[in-house]
Amino acid sequence: MAPSTDTPDLAVVVPVRNEMLNVGPLIAEIVDALKNGGSFEMIFVDDGSDDETLNTLTELMSEHATLRVLHHEKSMGQSAAIASGVKAARAAVIATLDGDGQNDPADLPLLLDKFEEVDKGPIDFLLVTGHRTKRRDTAIKRLSSRIANRIRSGLLNDRTPDTGCGLKVFTRAAFMDMPRFDHMHRYLPALMIRRGGRSVSMPVNHRPRERGTSNYGTLDRLWVGISDLMGVMWLLRRASKPDVEEIEADVNS
């Protein structure tokens, strides 16, 4: 099937690496979750997988006209994969979710409804993010995440209980206006607030990983998280939000 040339209402961006067993079921769930809504495109970004993820995605393109596939020759990290997907998106509104199957695509319409119903300022200054109230992870991962979220929230004051949740909705214009760096996807609420916007959280489902293995470890997240946090604190301190007014020409002069 040839992809539609019409501009879709929504782009669902999914970063994946070595998830050949998960991409097929995940695509089917996304399609089912969004079938009663507006038009959408799915952008799966293969971040240098060394298994059959890319081949599996390529084969699935013949079954799903809304599926687009991007490929990084070597792994650049989840934030880089998300950035590649957002940059390539044709839609103005972006939804993201992780590629391991732990985020529930059935929550996408809920986040999109929340994104549309919040009526305080332009949508380019709004981020809606999921909050995994009942995480289905190991005890050590839940504990380390809880500690990290408390430290991050206290230092950044981003008023977001779970920035690590992959389920997020925002506009392409907002993302393209943010500074980009490795692991930035975990700091989108703070970066949105930095540019004068706000972040709204809502409870979402979380599922155990059923297929494949995690690409992340607890200790490596801890050490990079410390340096990332210091960098984001520096960005927040240096932020400026000027009130910009465009002057119209006086046609009578």
C-alpha cells in the first residue's frame, strides 16, 4: 500500500531498538486504539538494531499504509530516535510511546482528549504526559525510579510525578523549539515549562514486558541521570521568555 499524501492529524512516534518481537503487536494495538479518531501516521524509528527489527518493520509497511519507518545506521539513543521521528512527522500533533510494549496504546485517546480539552493558552505550550501509577517493573527499578523522580522534581520543580513515562502528547512546533541533547525525552516537562508552557499528567496503564529484553540498566541510568540533571538545571537558570509583539505596518501612512 502506498502511504497517503494527505496531512494526518496525528503522528505516533515510536523509538525501537532490538524489538523485533514487539513491533508487530504494538502496531496492531496502535491501529486499534486510533481507528475511531482522526487520521494518523505511525513513525517507527529503528535506532541501529542488530536483530531483525528493521526487516520486520519493512515487511509490515505493506500491511499498514499509515506506517513509516526511519533507520539509524548506528544506535544514537532514545532521544535521538524520537527527535528523528518528530522532525520527519507531517502532523502538527505528536504522540510518543516506548517500543517495548509496556506502554498501553489504548491510553493514547485518553491523552489526546486531555490535550484537546485543556483550554489555557496555545497548544504549542502544552505537554500531556502519562503517569504510571502501578508500574509493572522489578522492585529495584521501581525504587530507583521513585527516588530519581523525587530528586528531579525537587530540583527542577517540573510538577511532574513520572517524567520517564514514554506516553506523551505535544506539538511538533513545541518540540522543535526545545534544546536537544541525549536523554532529553526524560526532561520534556521541564523543557516545556522553561519555554513558558506547562505540563499536565494523567494516570495511564503500565504492563510487564512480555517479549525481548530491556535495553537499559539501573546503574547506567543513575550515572547519566546525574549529569543530565545538572545540565537541565543550567538550561533552566539561563532561560529567558521575552514577550514578543509583532508590529503591523500602518497602511494609512
